[in-house]
Amino acid sequence: MKKFLREPLLHFLLLGAAIFVAYGLLPKRVSEEPAKIVITQGQIASTIVGFTRTWQRPPTTEELEDLIRDRVREEVYYREALALGLDKDDTIVRRRLRQKLEFLTDDTATQVQPTDDELAAYLEAHGERFRAKRRWTFSQVYFNPQKHGANLGEDAAQVLARLSQAGGNADVSAEGDPFLLEHNFTAAPVSEIVKLFGEQFATRLAAFTPGRWQGPIESGYGVHLVFISEVTEGRMPALAEVRDAVLREWADARRREANEKRYEAMLKGYVVVIERARVAGKPDQPIAKAK
């Protein structure tokens, strides 16, 4: 037995077996045969469509060959980057992958079209988003404080007296000072009035009584005399008036709900630990547990 154990042939066989076992435990090496890249007819057609949309003409034969070569180059770089792990911990890549996964959910969510009853229920539940706002139809006469100086109040009072006699038929273009905005505004919502004249002007205007000249009231430009001819009160519109807007809101809400449900389902497959500053005696707590 001792002689047998000293045989060089036995040592050689044992060494070979050890190498064989070790090789089996190592990760398999990539085949030396080159990987295959296939550019399909569908991809070529998509490339032609994209080029045509951008340049308003189909690509020439030479341009198409360049586009195909660029597609091959892109695929080579993509595969090599993945092999090197360059996609790991890349904020842009992570964000894009998240978007693509959300897009898949969006596509699923938008396949079902709502009925009018569903849209009507959504309109009723979120009425304030679609409620027609209060609107003012009014005329204004402007006074430039720099032009009138200390006489501003007296000059405005004199014009107010003339306008009051004429009422709603007054020729506003013949009174006051030149102004960069219009003299007459039709069905203007408060948001537009605030944008044009300022918050103080809009607040005073809302308190005025329609049908007579009033003022002066201040704006960011100076002072104004105002005649309100009509106030249209806010109201809840019928579905037919705002159907497109309600449909957009409903679809957005459905997409958000679908994405949230899918995320919650995926989250159940993970244990998430947030490593915050430790509090004495309190270990880190997971915020989600796998089933």
C-alpha cells in the first residue's frame, strides 16, 4: 500500500481530479464564440419611420446604412456596458427603468374606457376642480398718478360724475389717460383680473354693485373707475360641457392608482430597512416585510 501511494501516476490522477472539481465550482466562462446581434426588419422599418418624421423625407440608402451601423454600435456598447456592470448604481439608468415600468402600468390602466356614469360620479366627487368660476364683465377708465399728482382725486371725481350721467353707454375711450390694457373686459375670471390688475383691485371689484360707475380703486398701475355690466356666478357644469377635462382627470387618477397598487404589491416582496440615526435601545425597523 505504501508503495502504491508513492506511485507518481496516482499523484497525477488525484491532481487531475482536484483540478476537474475546482473547475466545476468556478463560474462558467463565456463562450469564445461571438454573441449574435440581429437587426430585424421591424427595427429597420422603425428606424426609417423615425428618420422620416424628423427630416420629413425617407433616408437615402447610404443614410440608412449609417443608421443601421449606428444601431449595431449602440447594441455592442449596451451589451458591453451591462457586462461591466455600468448600469449598477447609475441614477439616470435607475430613474429610466422606473419610468419604463410605470409606463407598462399606465398602458394597462388606460386600456379600459370609463362609462358616462363613472365620469359623472368622478365629476360629482371632484366638483371643485371643474366648477365654473365667477366672472365679471366690466369697463374701466385709468388715471396715471404721475400725470395728475395732487389733483388725482379731484380729477377722478369729475370724470366719475360725467360717467355716472352716461351710465353704461359712456364712451370710455374719451376719458382718463392712455393705458396699455383694454377698456372693456368680458366674462373675466378672478384669476385673470388678479393677473392683470392685482389682488387689491380684484377684491374691491368683487364688492362693487353692478350697473353703475364706481371708484376710484387702485391697481398696480394707478387708479381706475369701473362699471360692472354683468356678473356671472359660478356653477357646477354638466358632464357634457367638461367631459374631455373630466376624462383626462379620471385617466390620470386611474394611472396613479394602478401604479400605487402595483408598487405596493412589489414592495411586499422586500424587507426595507431605513438606517437612520440610532436611538439608544431601539433597533432599525423594517417598513415592509416579505410574505
